[in-house]
Amino acid sequence: MLALLFGQLAGLVRSILVAGTFGASPELDAFTAANRVSETLFLLIAGGALGSAFIPTFTGLLARAEKDSAWRLASALANAVILTLSLLAVLLAVFAPQVVRYALAPGFSEKPEIFVLTVSLLRIQLISAVLFGLGGLIAGILNAHQIFLIPALTPALYQLGIIFGAVALVPRMGIYGLAWGVVLGALAYLFIQIPTLIRQRGVYSLTFGLENPDVRKVAFLMGPRLLGVAVVQLNFWVNTNLASQMREGSVASITYGFSLMLMAQAAIAQSVAIAAMPTFSAQHALGKIEEMRGSLAASLRGVILLALPASVGLALLREPLISLLYQRGEFDEGDVQLVAWALLWYAAGLVGHSVMEVLTRAFYAQHDTKTPVIIGTIAMGLNVGFSFLFARLFSQIGWMPHGGLALANSLATALEAAALFIFMRQRLNGIEGSYIGRGFTVAVLASLGMGIGLWFWIQATGSLARWIVTLGGIALGGIIYGSAITVLRVPEIQSAIQFVARRVKP
């Protein structure tokens, strides 16, 4: 969690630097749209599909002491990832103008300079997709060996690459410096993991493993997940497509807002899910269903206790927070309002995103990629429909329409998380629902008290410096929420105190 939080803080520094240099400008819209293509490639081939299918299979082989088979599987998939992503990157580079004009950002076609810029930035950033793909597979290998720190540090290295681009390259190259910073960050993402990988003493083999049953199993498991990732990415493409036709800066604004929500989600839920998945996988492989039920219930309760107050805090403190972080240089008050409006609606989906993060890993650990993909496909289909509906509705009532895109994402994600919970509860014959429910009730009550306190704080300090309003609000909210869950006797508090005491004990 600390490593992921460090990565999110590095990403925050990156955002601050980029915002101060470019604001929510058309040039940043072009960079953001172009980055969507390489990110989609990575998630399709390695980040989502391979991670969900590879880790359970690889972990199962290790749990059964079949180390040679495990490394033959890893080698075959590494070779396949490099070849597939390289070919796709070349194809997309050749047809980049058509991709931007007809699929990614048709609104840019009416702005020739921004259109040409988007095409150029897209081609540069495609290099990072291949590096990320291999790095994502290595992260899965290390996680399966119960090694979490180094893979969790990779996002920070990626952000540091972009920071280098913003500080050292942008003054000479403009927005192109950010694109090359993405490539440098992807290199760092890959190479920081290689020394740790070598220490695992795995044997690499130059093979695609077409006759290997484990490779075929991963390919079979990848199929549904690949469809699921494609649907999720389709939604992001639709958002970029729609935002490119809205007010200038809308593409960058929804990205800023979504990134701030993801900062909280990564620290709260991704850290729990990444650490829990190998445990879930091992428990499933060894037939320990009772233990898996308990692990999943504890994970879900934990993320709810953290995500709910974070959601309330982000929604209430959105304007002073964004002003404190970004309002300098080219990022003005108008940009603050654009991003704050997106963050308000994204913050509403933080709990759903966090719960879904844990539940999907539980399905993957059971070698079931089909169920979450079917549910996710339906949810993302609703997301696309909601995006058109809410964007139009917001416009009709005089609200900025890009907020409708954020609301669509939050609502669809909440529905997806609810459906996943219902199916997993049936799968495990229960997930200790009363235990989770008590935690949710406590979180609601404590968050309500925190929200009331923050509202009065904002009213009383609205004229003060933004850093006082923001940091004071965060401290006050933390004190109120922490006090409330302590008074309500949440057992996790006592466990945390005992954990810290053991760590600091001489």
C-alpha cells in the first residue's frame, strides 16, 4: 500500500507539473487522447487479460511444486506478448490518422493542428506499449512469488519518467517532451523488475508453447477477460470521443478528475487486491474454501471502511483540493471548475471501484474469467448508454456535460460491483454478509458525521488560503472519522494498533 501510495504521489507531482505548464489546454487534450491508445494495448494484452489468466495458473503450478512447468509457461507468454504488441504497435502507427479521425477523437478533425499533433504523439507513445506489456507479465511472476514491493514501485518509476519529460524535455520539445517521458517511464517500469526476476532463478526458453497445455489454459482463460477489457476500454474511447466534441479542456478535465479518484482507489483497493490475489489463488488451488471466504470478507470490509470516507472527502473538498494542487501557471480558475465538476461525479463511484477491484481478483483466483467479463460487458454497455444519456441531460439543464460522463462511469461501476458480489456470494455459499454489513453501517454513520463536520469547516474557512481549507479539512475529516469508528468499536482499529505496536517494539 505504501509503495502504491508513493506511485500515486509521484503521479500527483506529475499532474501538478503538467497542469502548471499546459493547464487544461487543447495540446494536453491531444496528449491525453493519444495516450489512450498505448494504454489500451497494454491492458488488452498484458495488464488485464494476462494478469487475470496467468497469475492463477502460474501460482497453481508453483503451489504444486511444478517449477519447470511454471517457467516454461512464463517464457512462452513473454515471447507472445513481445511479438503481439510489436505487430499491433506497427499497425496502429501506420493507420494512426484513421484511428484518431474515426474512432478516438473525431472532434479534433475540425482542429487541423490538434489532429496532426494527436497523430504524432500517438505514434511516439506506442513504443511504451511493448515495454509495459513485458513489464506487466514480470510483475505477475513476482506477485506469484509473494514479492509485492518492487512491482508496486513500478508505477512510481513510470511517473518519474514523465516528470523528467515535463521538467527536462518540455522546455525544449513542448508537448512532445511528455510523450518521450512516457517512453522513458515505461523503460524504468520494465528494468527495475529485472534484477528481482533474475534472483528467482527461473529458466527462460525461446518458445511459444503452442503444444503446452498450461499455455492453452491461459489462452482459454484470457479469451473472456480480453473481451471484458476491450469493453472497458471501449467506454474510455467513447468518453474521449464525446469529450473531444465538448468545451476545450474537457478531455483533460475528465482525465484529471478520474486520476484523482484513482489515487484513492489505488491506495485503498489495489494494494489489498494485489496482495490478496495470490492468497485467493493458493486457497482455491488447495481447496480451502472456508479460508477464502474469510479472506474475501475481510478484504471487502476493509476497503469499504476506507473507501466510503474517502469518497465523501473528495466530493466535499474537491474545489480547494484541485485549486491547491493545480492552480498555477496555465491552470486557472476556469480549469479548476472543469476538473472539480468531473471529480464530484467520479468520487461517487469510489466505493464501487474499490469493491469491484477485490471481487474480480477473487473470480480470477478461481480460474473464472467468464463471469466477471459477462457482468462487466453488460455494465460497460450500460456505461456507454449512460454516457450519451447523462451528457445530453446535463447539457439540457445547463450543467457542464463532461460531468455526465463521470456520473455514467460511477453508476455503471456500482451496478457491476453489486452484481459481482451477488454471484460470488452464491459461489462461496455466503461471504459473511452480516460481518461486511456491520462494517458498511459503521462506515456510513462515521462518514455522515465526517461529512457534516467538513461542510461546516468549508463554510467557516471558505475565505482562507486554499492550503488551510484543504489540509485542515483532511485532518478534521480524519479525526472525526477515526474517532467515530473507534467509539463504534470497529475491530480493525484494535488490530491496526496491535500491528503498529509489534512493528515499533524494540
